[in-house]
Amino acid sequence: MIGRLLGALLAALLAPAGASRAAAGLLDACWTPDELRDGQGRGALPHAAASPDAVVAPLPPLPARLQGSIRAVHPAGDEKVIALTFDLCEGARGVSGYDAPLVAYLREQGVRATFFAGGKWLRSHPEPALQLMADPRFEIGSHSWSHKDFDGLPAAARDDEIAKAQTEYARLRAELAGRACAVATGPAALAAIPPQPALFRFPYGRCDRAALDALAAAGLPAIQWSIVTGDPAKGQGAAAIARAILDRTRPGAIVVMHANGRGWHTAEALRTAIPELRRRGYRFVTVSELLALGEPVTADRCYE
Ligand SMILES: [Zn+2]
């Protein structure tokens, strides 16, 4: 405990200026390398104690360029950028998992990535959720509360699925802000963490027109993909996943994968795909960074 506090204080003293460097300080101050590698930490958090900080302000409605379902981006100058995305799905029944080795590999490689986390997944995996949140390499988008099919979902249930995930994220962020390690690291590190998710991915990639309109009004871009890896299928081996990525890579591509333990060979596939993409000159960016680098490729309907 004393070692942890001393480490946090030292990290705070040594933290260089700049929000992203400060946030790296937060990650190191709050978890040991072993805890990060395993997705472990202090354990379960009290769920009932929702802080007033967890009340989320509405986001401004989406500008026209971000409306519809976004499948890729045309980056300016055809810059070789690619967004790896990992869904953290969890349905109303049961608890899914967390692919800690996959995330450890991304960290080791310094690969930036986006995680679309279900609100219910955040609640059942608080420690990994906070680690992803505190890591300046990563961005967290919403994957709704409990992974319902948004094609034909009644308006009240739909809006509830969207809002509950935003609130759960904000509640966890407030929990992180209250930890001694975060207090010792200072406010700059927390300021680098968005107050709520600013991206959304539909469960099963399914939606209807009303759901797209609801997201536009809620200020959340609907992020789909240009490369599907098929990684939730147990028979989809690492070589096939890597080939799916490498065969279809273009500047501005968005790749969909899973990090909830249901991407059976995903981590192994990345050990082929990531070095090969780098060899081809690609740089890994988050989805928000990708959207800022060019024009989104949108459609007025979802894939399925
Ligand atoms: Zn999902």
C-alpha cells in the first residue's frame, strides 16, 4: 500500500507535461505491470454509490458528415492509417470475458486502438474497464448497455440502452477520479479522459433508420467497419483472421474484432497482422483520430 502510494507520488512528481503523458502516469500510478497484464486490481467496485459526477450532459447533435453508418474514412492524401477496433459485448444474460493477453500485446507494441464496450460489460469488468480508460493509447466507445438488436427495437428501450451505457462509463470514470492513485497523479491525467463515450457501435452491426436518427440526435457517430474478421467463430483460425485483415487493408480502413474472450484466435492473429501492417507503412490510430484525418464513408443503413 505504502509502495503503491509512494509510486503514485513519484509518478506525479516525475510526470512530464502534456495530457497524454500525464495519462500514462495515471496508468502506471494505479496498476502494477502484473495487474495490467492480467486485467486485475482492487476488485469489485460498489455499484450503488453513483456519484453526482456520473450524470452525463447531452452531447451536441451530429453534424451531417458524421450521420449514417460509418464504414471507413477516406484519409487526406491517402495516408496509410488504420483503426483496429475491439468489441466488448455482453448480453443481458451471463457475463462475457476480457482478453487480457490481447490488450497486453497492443500495449507492448504501442498500438492505438478503440474498444466498443457494452455498459453491462463495463459493470462486470470494472478493473479492465478502468485500465482501458486510463490508457492514453486507447479510446472507449459505447456498444449499448446489454447488446440488444437495434433493428426494430422500440424507442424507449433503444434510448435506455444508449443512455445507460453513457452513465455507466461516467460512473466508472468518477470512481477512477476518486482513487488515491488518481488524486496523487493530479487533475491533468483525468482531464485527458473523455467524460463519456463519443462513438457508438450497434450490437450485431444491426440498426434501423430510427436508430440511426436517434444516435445522430444523441451526438454519437455509428461506427461500423470495412474489414470483418469473423473472429467470434471458433473455427476462424489466426491465419484466416490475419489474412482477412491484410487482404482488405486500405488507407482509412476500420477493422472489427472482439476482446471479450469471444475472439478466439484474435490475439494470435494480431502477432502476424500488426508487424505486417507496420512493414507496409501503416500507422494505427483510434477511430476519433481517423475521423479527424479525412472524410467518413457513410451509408444510410447498417450492414445486417
Ligand atoms: Zn457485440
